[in-house]
Amino acid sequence: MNLGQYIFYRIVGVFLQLLGALALVFSLIQIMISFFGLDPTVFFLINFRGVDPQKKAAVLSQLRQQLGLDKPLIVRYFYFLRDLFLKGSLGTSWGTGLDVSKIVADALPNTMITFGFAFLIYTPLAFLLGIMASQRRGGIFDSFIRVATTATYAIPSYIVGLWVVILFSGYDLAPWPRPIPSGFLGLLRVSLLPILVVVLIYTGFQFRLVRAHMLEILQSNYIRTARAKGLTERTIVYKHALRNALPYFVTTIAVTFPIAFSGVAALEVVFQIPGIGFVMIAAANNFDWPILIGVTAVFTILNAFLLGITDIVVIYLSPKLRFEKRFSMKY
């Protein structure tokens, strides 16, 4: 298989992953309607009391037609795919009547500000701590970092967020003010506390993955050979071990990214950040299913695209793979 074919298959895989995720979401909605009796139109008539049952039934039937719930599940699914791929539309919100694409476009930058800066901090920090701890296995530094990072990661993110809010309550940093500050520095200032929480939590998660793999590499036969040749520990770790660990580290980043990104949702509620997670939780409370489906589609596309890019990068970085001029792989 050459590189062009591999990229083509990865693109097809991303497409199939998106179709499968959306089909699963639509199926779960149908299960909620069929088995649990959660007809969403009922929640639009929560104050519709003391009205003639026949009139109420007529209004509910009209609502189902307006929302498209009178059509079979498979039809609604294909209608959504048609609008997504041909029109670039994620549907219309039941609660606000706005285009879901606009809602996502307004909320996503707020999430990326918080998560993006945190990602740029906790990723190199976790790698640095993981490498240093693996060199000092069983020592004081290794034990302290393991205990500290385990504690921060084990505690739920919203609990850590509440502690940070209480701790810094006198500094006017949380929750996010309304209206949202304009300008990069203003947004960065109000994002400091959620960034701190994300760094505290996910540094520990990624640190443990890096440390475990570095320990495995440092016990490999070629590392023992390098030590027997008299090479310095610094040369062994940073020249030989890290070179072989790079593909795994890239995979670790790709795996951690969606976990941390989805974990920001609870923090957005704590800090009142109008991001993707905040919008999604509000939509779930209001049974605004088009927003839930639209956000799921966006998140699936981002995740699938990231994993596809990661697979291609790993092929180039892995020393176990060799390529000819036409990129045919040899093992």
C-alpha cells in the first residue's frame, strides 16, 4: 500500500466514522422516544395545563410535523446528512430557531481559547515530567510527581474548578463576565482560572502515559547496549530513547486531546464560559436535540480528522517503518 492509498483509506475511514457516530445519536434519540416515552414536543407544552385534551393533541401533532418528528428515523437521518454535506447546515435549534451552525461557530472560539492555551501548557509539561520521572524511577521526585498528578486527575474536574473559584474569589477572575471582554488580552485574563484547572487535571493523565512508555523503552535491549558502550545517560535518553518514543508520544497527544476537550464541558458550566460544553448542556436540559446532534457532528469531525493526521505523522516518525521513493512501506 503506498502513501496515497493510505491517505485515501483514512479519509474514507473519517467519513464512515462520522456516519456511524451520527447514526448512533439518531438511534439513541429514537430509543428515548420509543422505550422511555420522552416525546420532546411535550416539553414545549410544559405550561399547557387546563386545556382541552383534543386541542392539546392537535397542537402536539402540529409540533411534530414542524420538527420533522412525524417522519421515520431513517428519513430524518438522511435529511440531516443531505443538509450537512450539500448545504453545510447542522439544522435549526428547536428552542431559539437559530441555525445550529451559527450557534456552534459562536461558541467554539470560547472553548478553543480555554482549551487551546491549556493544551499548549500541559502537553510539554507532562512530557518533561514524564521523562524526568522515568530517569529517576522510585526516587523522591518520581514518587512526589506520581502522587500529585494522581490526586489532581482523580478528583472530578468540576470539583477542582469549584475549589479554584473559591480560592481566587477575591481576584475577580470567575465566572466569565457578561458581556465577554473584547480583545485577546481581555479573553486571556478571564480564561486564566479554567486554563489552570485543565492544566492541573490533564497534566497528570498525560504524564502517566509518557512515564510508562519511557520506562518500557529505557529497559529495552538497545538501551542496555548503549549503556554498555559507555554512552552518557543524557545521550541515551534524549538521542536514542526519545527518537523511538516520538510515535507513541504523538499518539498520546491525539488520544488525550478529545478526552480533555470533552472534559472542558463541566468546567464551562462552573466558570460560565459560553463555549461548546455550556451550549451542549443547556441544550440537553431544554431537549434541544438539533444542537446535541450538531455538536456531536462537529466533535466527531474534529476527532476523526485529528486521528487521521496522527496516523500519517506516526508513519513518518516511526523508525520501524521504511519508505521507498514511492512511499511503499517495508517492515
